[in-house]
Amino acid sequence: MDKPWKVFLRQIASKMGTTRALVSVDGVENSGGDVDLVQADTITIAPDDANNTITIGETHSARVDNPHQTTAALVGAIDSINIVNHDGTSAGTVNPNNNGDIELSEGDNINITPGANSLEISATGGTGLETDLTTLDIVNWSHGGSMPLAAFMNILGADGLRVRFLREGQPDQPARVNLGSAPDEIFLVAVKTPLFHRDNTVKTYHYEYLPGNVSLQDDDTVVRFGLVSLDIPAYRNYLEQILQLDSEDQLTILVQLKCDFIRDSSNGKAVDGSHASRIGASGLIWDGDGYVGGIRGRVFESWFGVILEPRP
């Protein structure tokens, strides 16, 4: 049975031409009086009697200062990304922006393609080449060519076999280098010598390395290999004997530089062991006449022939 005051309110509403009247709000009753809506915390209440409305809102939507101190861990979001180098050392930390985002940027030769629930990161190739290396070029012999034995001995006793260092792709720009503490192990010159076996019925070859003095010249932009002058006659006689023993027209001389141990003085990078004169299919890469880049280190090799000629 309804309470008497509710029956009374209905009777009054009926007399006023109204079929229904507000009796309570969410179970809160105040017979004959008002029920107040009270705003608290971030809730706002805006009454509009003229339009018979009450607007209930909040003040958090426009705030960006994290008023509830919500952390990434609480919502399962990324807190930060630690970047680790290939050797295990840290390269730094990347933190999300105010929207919680970390942007991935495409570097050289990298494509990033977003999917519905995935990211595809792919490489577009790249040359793997560097454009700021030092390379080298022959000064006083011709690769694959030949010279008389007398001329070869004169070179070893005077100027020496010489190799110059250059900026890659810039043949007119000399580069200073450092040979380290063991230059005699870096610049090597060898003679291809025959060996006879089984009563001279089987012949093989090995390389005999010549002892020499290795030094830098021309403001450390040229390396020289030379013999001590007093040794010249003895070595000439020895090379003549090899030529006569082999019964060949010429003797092969092999020149090697171990470029892993030759460093550019300006940037500390190992010299590119390619022929600056573009001999062979080496790491010094050109696209037509345009220089593309090179690769650090490796062994530079060149060879030439020595011809036996009659002594004067």
C-alpha cells in the first residue's frame, strides 16, 4: 500500500493536469522538498532550469598531466625501449611521448610496413660499402707487366718498391697512414721459386720472401720496400740462379700489403686493399665513372715479371 503522502502528491498532480510527478531520485526521497545533486572530485553538475536540463560532466578529458599517476605497467603499455649494441653495450633508452607512442623511423636501406597487428621491417639491399676509406696505388711498377732484372735490383737498392695511399675515389688526394709497430710484417715482397722432386721429374713452386727495410715517406703517404745496398749483388746472383734453374723467360715477383694493419691517420679505419687504378674485381666499387665505396682491410696483391738479360 502506498504511503499517504504519495497518494496526496498524485491527487495534486491529477488536479494540475499532470499524470506523473517526481517522487524520488535513485531511491532518495524528500517529501514536498528538493533532492540535491552534489558534485564531487572531478564530476561537474550544471543545472539549466530554463531548459529543464541537468548536465553531468567531468574535468579529466582535457588533462595531460596523468592526474591518477597511472603507469605503463598498470595498463600493460611500453614503459621504454633499451637499445643494445651488437657487443652487448647499451646505446641508450627511448621513452614514449605524452601519448604513449614510440615512433620507428626508416634508416638507410630499411623499410617499415605496418600491418593489422604486426610490423614488417625489411632491408632494401644496400652496398655495405664505406665512402671515407683510404686505398692504395702502385708507384713504380706495372701490375702484370715485366722489367729487366737489373732495373728491379736498381729499384730495390734506390727508391724501393713504392705504394702510395689515396682517398678512395679521389686519385689526387694523398692520405696519411700508420703502419703500426711491425711494418716489416705488413709490406712483403716474394719471389716465385721452383722446387724439383723425384729426380727432377716433378716441379712445384713456393714463394720466398725477400728481407727488406719498410718505411713511410712523403709525409706518411707512401710506403717503401727496399733492400740494403750491400745485399744487392748477392740477391741479383741468387735471382739469376733461379731463372736459370727454372728455364723460364721471366721470374714472378709477388707484392703484398696486409691492409688490416694499415690505418688511416685521420679516422683510424683500416685501408681498403683494393687497387685504386681499378685493377681486378675488388672491393673498390665504381658505377661507371662514379665512385660508390670500398671495404676495409684485406690483402693488397700485385705481381710482375723479372726478365733475365745479359750482363754488360
